[in-house]
Amino acid sequence: MDFSANHIGFVIASYALSVVFLASLVITTLGRDRKLRAEAERLDTQRKKARA
Amino acid sequence: MQFLANPTRFLRIANAVLPYVWAITVALFAVGLYGALVTAPPDYQQGETVRIMYVHVPAAWMALFVYTVMALASAVAAIFRHPLADVAAKTAAPIGAVFCFLSLATGSLWGKPMWGAWWVWDARLTSMFVLMLLYIGYMAIWAAIEEPHRAAMVARVVALVGFINIPIVKFSVDWWNSLHQPASVFRMGGPTIAGPMLWPLLVMGLAYALLFLALHLTAMRAEIAARKIRQIQIAEIGDR
Amino acid sequence: MNLILALIKRDLTLTLRQGGGAGTALGFFLCVVVLLPIGIGPDQALLARIAPGALWISLLLSVLLSADRIYQQDYEDGSLDVMTMGPVPFEIVALAKSVAHWLSTSLPLAIAAPILGFLVNLEPAAILPLAIAMVVGSIALSLIASIGAAVTVGLRRGGLLVSILVLPLYVPVLIFGLSASQPNAAPGLTAASLLILVAIALAGLVVSPLASAAALRSYLK
């Protein structure tokens, strides 16, 4: 890869944009998954305790 | 389909499969990016700018593929009434929208140096833009209707009508383009693409596909948890 | 059949008695056609070139503007609930209401458009093809508007959503409608575009009642 080529900024920008968007998508998806599963687990055990 | 319809079984399989899917995704990205940025030669016409293709084309492929997944899931939901199919369609939409946006944005970044304009009303660009609108409309329906069961039913209609519309738009835009622009614009890629440029593209395409699979399974798992929370909360209100 | 006619007649009477109806859409149409030359300047050649496109876009937007009236009132006062239980299949009810919308709003606009074309210097040779294309296209537009209206009927702020949902469906109608309105295009092209426009309208005739009825049912449950 030649970093002194014409229009190299556009190439870097498109890779950067893709990385930023995909990475934030991965982070939000994983974060939401972790948060919601922990919450569901907590409510579930709480409910079982209340029943017992 | 029937086999996966059971949420518990789905979760068991998803939990087992997900680590491997993530691992393969990372590996494919490593290989694909190495191929795209290091081994692939610059194009004799486009120079280094051709490297945008390796992030642009897979994003465009996935944008179309994800909408197909969404429409299929909606059809399954409408015919067999599997709640999991609605979950699959709902969670696929934001991922597809990101792919669609990235294909538009990187295409624009490629178009500026190549065509001299950020945006050209070319047939492909116009169809992609319409696809983006379809994604936005679909997600807006889920956001606007509070009751999940009702939202699911309306969203099915939106997804399926949109799916019927895609080929019609493609056809009409090609027609319109041939009327207004007799000379074709320089196209990205093309059918005769050399081997050293082809394999990184295919590996990147596969990497994007697996990234979608990993994200989709994770998002579905999260959505199932969200519904469980809702059910428990409703049950608690009922207990009081 | 009589029941269906009664439904259409009821909707037509309602829109006519309440005013609004075609009036609002026609007023909007007139606004665009009058404001456009003022906005872009009185250059006759330029106006003649953009006239068919401008008229089509005004038609599209006017129909979009009136879309929410197809089901809104009947949903709010409960008439739609009654209609789901009637002897007429609900898909046919949706079709009847789309037809009523077409007769009361889209068709008058499609007929008025070529006449208003004089204001934007529409060439005389284009009047007939434009009129034919618009009458056919307006059927498709009403059917599409019906889907948009049905999908958002229970939402308080459905306006923006209708536009986003309907715009992708309008694109093909606009393209083929416009291409069928060009009098001096290559021979056969106008006819071919018109036939495709007819095909879109026919496809809408099948898809729209199914989709609208499915969407309405989910709100009525």
C-alpha cells in the first residue's frame, strides 16, 4: 500500500468509517445483550425467591 | 425452521455456536484486510482508491442479503406465527441499516475522487438509497408502535411490501437511468476482476457475512431476554 | 357487490359533505403549480422541459397529503371494527376504500393536472399522453397510499412515517409515469412505459388490499 498516492485520504476515510461504525455496532450489540441477560436473570431469581 | 422455532433450543444452539462464529469472523477479517491492504495491487486506472472496494462491495452485498433475511423471517412469521421469526426480522434491521449506510458512505468516498461528485444519481446509488429508506421505515414502525405483538404484525406487512418493491425499483431505476444517461458511468469492479484482487474481496465478503451472523445471533439473544423481562414485569403487576 | 358499492358510495358522500377531500389536495396541487414558476423564474423553455416532472411530483405529493384520510376517521369512530365483522371480506373493504379515495381525490387531480399544465408551459402534444398516464398512475398511487395509511392508522404522529414508507413505493410509479408522458420519445417507449404502469397498478390491486387489511387488522385487535 502506497500512502503517498493520490486520494489516499478517501481510502483511509472509508476504512476508518467502516471500522468505527462496525465496531460501535458490535459494542452496542454485545453491551445490550449482556445488560438484558443479566437483568432477566436477576428478575428470574428474585421471582423464584419470592415464590419459595 | 421448525427445529429452531423453540426459543430455549435456539438459545442453547446460539450460546454454543457464538464463540466460534466470533473467532472465525475475526480470523476472516484479519486475512481479508491483509489481502485488501497489503497483497492486492493498486488498480492501473483507479490507483490506491480501488481499495475502497474491499469495504464497499461487501457492505452493499450484506445490505441486500440482510433485507432478504428480514423479509424471509417476516414471511415465516406471517405464515407459521413463530414469535422467534419476528425477533429475527426485528434484530436484523439495524444491522442491515448500518451495512446499507456504510455502502452508501464508502461509495460516496469513492465517487468523489473518481466521478468528481459525492453523489451521482446513478441506478445503483438510487436503488441503494431506496433500500436505506426501506430500512428506516421498517425500524420506525417498531419504534412507533408500543405494543410488541401489534408492532410485529404491522412490521411484517412493511417488510414484505418493501421486499416486493425492491426488484421493481431496481428495474425502474435502470430504465430511468438508460433514459437520462446514455453513456454508462465507470463502474466499480466489474466482471473481469483479477485473482489477486478477487480473493481479498471474497474473503471480506465472507467476513462481513459472518459478522452479520454473530451480531444477529447476539441481538436475537438480547431481544429474547428483553421479552422475558417484559413478561416477568407484566406477571408481577398481575400478582399484586 | 351491492354492499361494496354502498361502501364506496358512503365514503364518497362523507368526503364530499365534509369538504376537504379533493379540495385540500387540489389546493395543494394548485399551490405547487403556481409557486414553481415563481420559484425558478419564468423561462418558457425551462418550464416546458420540467413541466411533466413537476406535474407528476405535485400529483404524488397531493395524494400523499390526503393519504391519512382513507382510514383515520373510520378507525377512530369504530366503523372499521364493525366492517371487520360484516359480510364483506375485509380485504374488499380496504379495496373499496382505496377506490373511493381514487374517485374522490386522485382521479380529479389526474384530470385537472394536464389542464393546469398550461400554467407551466406544458407542450400541447404532451397533454394527451400525460392525461392517460396520470389516470392509470393515480390508481397505483391511491392503492399505495392505502398501504401507507393502513400501516400508520393507529399512530398519533404517523405523518413522517407515511412519507418514509410510501416514498420507495412511489419511485417506480414516478419513473414509468414520467416516461409514459413523453410525447417525443423513441417510438414504442411511451407505449411500453404505459403498459408497465398498468402492470404496476394491477399488481397494486392485488397487493394493496391484502397488505392494508393485514395492517388494519393488527390495529383493530
